[in-house]
Amino acid sequence: MSFASRLTRHPIPFDPDRGSDALAHLPDLSPDLRPLIEGAGGCSPYLLSLIGKERDWLAEALTQDPDAVRRALLLDTGAVQLSDLAPELRRLKRRVALFAALADLGGVWPLEKVTGLLTDFADAAVDVAIRELVAAEARRGKIPGMSEEDAQTGAGMVALAMGKMGAGELNYSSDIDLIVLFDETRFDHGDEMEARASFIKVTRRMAAALSDVTRDGYVFRTDLRLRPDASVTPVCISMAAAERYYEAEGRNWERAAYIKARACAGDITAGERFLKTLTPFVWRKHLDFAAIQDTHEMREKIRRHKGLHGPITLEGHNMKLGAGGIREIEFFAQTRQIVSGGRDPDLRCRGTVPALAALAEKGWIDSTTRDRLTRHYRLHREIEHRVQMVNDAQTHLLPNSDEGFDRLARFCGVADTRDFRAELHGRLEEVDRLCEPFFKPEKVETDLPDLSTTAEEIVARWPGYPALRSARGQAIFARLKPDLLTRFAATPRPEEALGNFDGFLKGLPAGVQLFSLFEANPPLVDLIVDICGTAPGLSRYLSRNSGVLDAVIGGDFFSGWPDREDLTAHLETAFEGLDYEGVLNTARRWLKEWHFRVGVHHLRGLIHAEEAGAQYSMLAEVILQALWPRVCDEVARRHGPAPGRGGAVVAMGSLGAGRLTAGSDLDLLVIYDPGEVEFTEGRRPLDPRGWFAKATKTLITALTAPTGEGKLYEVDMRLRPSGRQGPVATALEGFRHYQMTEAWTWEHLALTRARPVAGDASLCADIEQIRMEVLTTPRDPIKIMADAQDMRDRLAAAGRVGEGLDAKEGPGRMKDVELLAETAALIAGVPARDVEGQLEAGVSIGWIKADDARTLAAAHHLYGRLNHATRLLTDRRLDLDEIGSGGRSFISREAGVADSAELAAKSESLRIECEAIINQALATPPRKEDEA
């Protein structure tokens, strides 16, 4: 059957002129096809551009059987040669995207065939990239024992498709999630590491071939972060290593992810064998009701993080993650699969619709629920596709404007927007109604005249706690209890606050002295309630470490901040006599105690945000200075002492600028000077690169690994030369060469905040000298400005635009001001780290007006205070309603305004003013000296 004979619908052109332009590209088009092409081009600028680019191919394709076109596209993909890999895959992606869109919009194919083509093309693209790149490595003799013929099966390398790709359900503008492994049994033991190095190289090149944006576009944004322990493992690991990880450390979210996992490219047989070995990990033998709670928590975490609670309103609604959305249906099916799939293999379906069918057949859901959710799932996915088709955007958000809804309705072939909106709203509400009863609703009360059931259960436990066993303790607490409960009832999250206090009370060995202190010192009660009810991070710490109040009571808790030498001595004293593991645990306790102190001082108004940022940063530096030599000693035990002058830890980002917040991670580099050493002298000698790679990974583990005391920091090393593709540690001369000859502008911008914080003093001085040399080298201002604008555009395209009181992301906000400041410093050749100094550099060259610099600096100051306060109050997006009156008062105090309304107005006014200044600056080259 021809394409035209299968048509069942078509869009209505939202922009008739664009629809006419689309038809003009295909003058000989069959009359039956004209409404489809006119509607597609009239609703989607992206599809209009594809029709123009592929007019000759499309004219022919639309005369053929659609299934034959699909087969031809996939055959062409599998035949792409290495020399044409990037451009050909992009050309084929255009054709697949165009044909799939038209088949979808015209009702030629059902949803499953549309997503099936997108997925099959992704499979073929990944497979041909692996085959061609592995063959190239084999020709060079870099994969021991393997020939070009072995490349047809990836020489043992396999890509596992995860998520929607694994399920055959890729959406129109989807990322692809891959886990790349290799079969180590195909290699002799001594050859495994050499093969691993080649497979890592192939994986990186494959991801670049698919992800990099060129003049021909991109193929698929490729995400490799679902692999085991992604922060510390390479992009390709052995199957044995992956199996060991899942057996020892695999988490429930990883189990859920493997429901959809599928070997899609390379050595399919080995991949399927690996997935079979994971069956006991993914599918438990017994009914796994504990997994339901994990899914509830994951769902709630997503909702809280995205700010998706509340009634369903269509404007800006998230079709994927919002109430009644696609993820609700997926979780609904997936959770039941996890619960019972271990006992019933028939429930182990990858796709959502097949899973719903299997669950109904097995009696887990009724047929009416299956039919309703299946219909809604398909229609939701169609809406998702059309939202994405407009501009090939990876978005799931419905429009925010009447015009946007008019376009979407026409794109769906509906002439009456009001009817379209009503039907869509009804579908979302029905999905929410069908799915919600299975999920435990999050109970967050803001006004509790009486105790909730949960609160009553918490209070009922108290008489059994050690602090309340004595008659005197009970009597004193009985007098305190009504006031405490009333105060907790007034907090924004009463049950959470009461739960934090419950943990604190449970940990008290005795209560008489403390309860008496509470009676005599009401401000201490205020502090406890403030912490438990306002600042989640501090309250969690307090609930697990009630002994910290000894320090509060002790008298010096509220004294001034010690200097760096005293802090260092304090930590070193705590480390005395401890082995390496003891050092790591003690470091975590020490840091959390000091973090708690900084947070309380900030919350109580004893210090301002800038002081808190400096104190958080000093703590991080002291920790790094103490751990780095111990990490090096730990590596030296096996591999001999560090070669040359050793290595230095360089702080980037917020730590480099001395502006960490309560929840900041650390952006770090490790730079080393090996001297003349070729190999270390130890039981297992290493070359310098290997030694410092080992030391760097050991440092990351020391900072990030959860011990009995938790973790110290999250660590990000993507700012190192060549980013994720580069070695984790960089030689000094290599660093200088890279920065002077290869680094991108964004890397030089990042270097404006770089600061060595640990390591040999002379090496740190040399690194700083390189930084000065790089930043003071004259550059083309026009290129720097263009690259800075490109960064802004990329951030906007990635959806990092911020909203509401988001202090960091988006035009005119904190990161945008920092980007302009760093750009000014780079153009002026002034190696200042602070924003004010960088802006002054822009003033000095006549690029930024002095008044504008003051406005930007003032805005950055406000944003900084707002960001510090936000990170202290919540680990989610700032919601003034959610944080309650205490949190709102704290935010207003930090921002120097009377109330939330003034804060919102002031923040938005500054944002608009800053955006205008930044836009103007990036569009205006600096004046030459003779023009100044």
C-alpha cells in the first residue's frame, strides 16, 4: 500500500504561509498528500526546514510503500562507512525524522511503529558506529587477537539500550541512554586492559559521532551515565566488573532501569548473555513490595525537584513528569512488574503497553484500566511528539500561551482549541485518578490544630526513649511538650520537622539537664524548632547527631570563626593515631560539625551569605589539604612515592572563587610534575600518568564514597583538559600546552576562577603562573564574545533558563552575570577571580559602563545571597509557599526586602536590567585604545 492510501488524518496549518512554502518544495505532490505537507510545514518550522532539505528524496519516498522506505533507511544506515560516519548518519537522521513525523501526523503508522522506526534507526546508528570504529582499531592492531571480521560483532563490545530506547519507545527528540560493556572472556588475561583501553576509545568516538552538533545537525544526544558507578568508572567496562558491581552495590533504581535493558548493537549474543546473568538482580524470587516504596520515593523526588505538585493546569504542564502524565503510567506498570515479575516471567515486558496487557491478563489490573491507560498513553505520546516536532526540542512541556495551544491543537488536526484543551485536561485528570490511588500521597500539612495520624504515631514513641525514662525528665518534658508541638505544627512541613526532632530526642542518653536548659533558655527551643522546621540539611544532621548540642551549650559555638591555621590544627589533632579508613570517617564527622555551625550562624543572622560562602570554602580547602597527602601515601604503599614534585589539587568554579554554598559540589583538577621519573619505585611500579590517575581516583573516592559517616562532597572533574574524554590528572607541561594551544574559550573562562589549594608550594606557584600567562595572553575579543554568546544559547537550548526566584540559571541571573564577568576578564587580560574585579576589568577597557558594572555587581550580590539562603533552606527549587513563614522571613532578611512580593519584584526587575546589559555588551565589541 502507498503512503497516500494509508492516510487517516492531517494537521491544520497554523501558519498558512509556511504551509504554502512547504507545498512549494514539492510541486508535483499528489493531491491526497497536499493537506499533510501543508499542515506539517504550517505547524512546525523544523519540519518545514526538513522538507526543504530533503525535497528530492521525500518526493520519491512518498510514492512508495512506507514499510519499504523504512527498510531502505535502515539498510542505508547499516551500510555507512567510517569515512562518512558523521555526515551520513546526520543525513539519514533527517530523513528518518521527517518520514516518521509525516507517518505519525498522517496516521499512516500507529504510535508503536513511529517509535519503532526511531528506535530501530538508533540501534542501527549505534551498531554501525561501533562496527566501523572497532574495525579501525583492529586494523591498527589495538584490539589483541581481533581482526576486522570480528568487528562485525563488535569484537566482544556491546551497547545495551536503556530506558525508552531499550523498550523500543524513543520519543521524537529523545536522548539515547546506553551502557557499553565488553566481554572480557574473549581475551587473554594479560590482554584485557589493552582491549579495554581501545573499547573506551571506541565508545567515546561513537558517542561523539552521534552527539556532536555539526553543520549537519546531530544524530542522537547520547548519555552514558547509567553505567555502574558512572562518576569513577570509564565509559566502557568489562561485563565481569559490571556484574560484580550489581551483585554488591546495585540499587533499586538500577533494577528498575534494567527492566527495559536490551542488547542493541555490537556483540548482541554476549549482551543477551550478560542480561541473563542479571536476572536474579532485576527480578527477585519473592514478591518485592519494598520496591513500591522506592518507586513512590523516586516519583515524589522527581515531583519535588521539578516543582510538579499541585492541581493540573495545562499551561506549561509537563506531559512526561507532571500529574497524569506519561511517567505516571510507566511507573504504574513498572512497579507492578517489579513486585511480581520475579515469580512470573510473563510480566517481564520492556514496553509500557505490552506490560499493561500482561498485567491485565494476570489479574493485577482490570481490563478497563488497561484499556483506558493504554489509550491515554498513546495519546499522551502523540502530544509529546508534536510538542517536540515544532522545533526539534527535547521538551515535554505544554505551551504557556494561547497562541502556543492554538498551534498545538492545529498540529493535532483539531480546529477548536477549546475542545482540544478540554479533552486533554480530561485525559490528564483521568490518568491521575487511575494511577494516584496506588501511590501513597505525600502528606504535607501547613496548619495542624490537631495531630495527624503520623504525628500521633511519632509522639506515641517518646515515652520509651532513654531521655524520658526518669520521673523528673518526664515532668519537665510534659511542661515543654505542648509548646513544642504547637511550634512544630506551625512549620511548613510539620511531620518532617517533628520526625527530625524525634530522631534528636531518640538519640539523647538523658534528658533532665537539656530539658531544664530548654525551660530556662527559650531561644534554644527557638533554635531547635528553626532547624527542624526550616533547614532540611541542618535538621537531618541534628536528628542523627544530637550530641552536637553539647557544642551549642558549651559556650564557644557562637563565637567568631577561627583562622585557617587553627582549623587545620583542629583537624590534624582529630586525625592523630588513625588509619586511612579512620581518617575518612573522622573527616566526614569533622566537616559536618563545622558545616552545621556555619549553617546555624547563617540561619540565625550571625553571618551573612558572603561570610558563609568563604567559611564553606575554607573548610573544603582544609579538608583537601589534609586528605591529598594521605591519599598520595595510600597510593605510595603499593606503587612507590609520587614522582617528581608530586601533584597539586586545583579548585575550579565556586570553590576556586571562594563561594561554596551549603550544598555545593567540588569542581577539581589534578596537575602533576613528574620530573624525570619514568616509573615509580614500588611493589607495583607505575609510570607517572598511571600513578597520578590512581591518586586522583583515590582522592575522588575519599571525597565521595559513602562510609558510616556519609560522604564529604560530590566531585566534578569535567573542567579538566578535554573534559570527560581527557585523563583524570594532567602533567604540568601538558596543561600549559593545552591551555595555550588547544583549549576552548569556555575553558579559559573557567580558568579565571582556578586556584591551587593543595600540593607542593612550588608546583602550586607554577600552576598559578601558567594561569596568569594564559589569561593575560591577548585574544580576539570578537571571538571571545561570540563563544560566550554561544554558551548562553546552548544553556538556553538545554532548558537551563530558570524561572521564578531561581537565582542561578537563565538570562540576567547569577551564572549569566558571571559569564559576562569572566568574558570581561578574558578580553581585558586581567586574571581576577572575583566578579567585581572582573567587571571592573570590563570597565577599564571601555566595554562595560561603570554604572552597568555596579548594577551587575549589585545583582550578583543579591543572587548570591538568595542562592546561599535557598541551599540552606531546601534541596529543591525554591518555592516560597513550601518553605513557610520562617523560611520566607529568612529569605527576605537575606535579600534586604520587606516581604516575598518585594523580593519577587526586585529580583525580576534586576534580572531584566541585567539581561539587557549583558545582551548589549555581547553585541558591542570593546573600543580600541585610540577610540577610548
